[in-house]
Amino acid sequence: MCDWKKIFIGGIAGGILLTIVSFIAGWVLNLFIPFGWATIQGIRSINDPIMALYFAYPLVISFAAAFVFDRLHEAKWTQKKGSAKGIYFGGILFLLETIPNQFLVFTTMNYPNAFYVHNIIGSAIGYALLGILFTKIWKEK
């Protein structure tokens, strides 16, 4: 049985967390590997209304991840406990979402290398923290 209250809380809190991590990681990484989003060919202007979907992306990912975590958190697929289980779950998310996504973008677009570094590092940190957040919401011991 799904715990819809925890899925809702995890989805909202996770979306906020991923958005904040994305901005902070982008800002910090831009200090070391600078590049301008506005200079990338093919990216829509921030004034374009469809760019609002960019901010929905973390919510969609976190709700989907919260649903999956709810279904799998008691499974025997991991013997990890507490935060280690969350980091493990974040690693699985990273492997299933970020690596194929970045491979697809890398092979079809001509973006600067810093773009890929920003996305990979930001996702690795964000998904690990998302998994830890889920372990706290589901009170994993």
C-alpha cells in the first residue's frame, strides 16, 4: 500500500531540495568552470513561457522518485541502513537518469564541456541528498 502522505511530502520537499542544490552547485561550479547559459546555442530565452517547465522538472523527478522509494524502501535489494540507503538510492537515480540523459545530450548537441560537468556533479549531489531526505521522511533506521 502506498503512503501517499509521505510521497506528497517527499515530492514537494525533494523538488525544492533539487532546485536549491541545482542553483547552489551551479553557482559554486561556475566559480571554477565558468560558462554562460545564455551563450549556449539552442537554449530558449528565460523570458520564454515554456521555460517554466524547466522549474517543474525537479518536482516531476522528485515525485517519481518518492513513489519508487515508497515502493522499494522495505525491499531486500539493499542491506544498507539510514543515510547510506539514501545515498545508494540516489546513486541508482543518478545511473538511471543522469548518465543516459547526458549521453544523449552529449551525442546530439554541441554544448561546452562545462555544461556536462555542471549537470553531472549537480545531479550526483542532488540525488544523494534526495535519497537521504527520503530516508528521513520514511524514518529509515
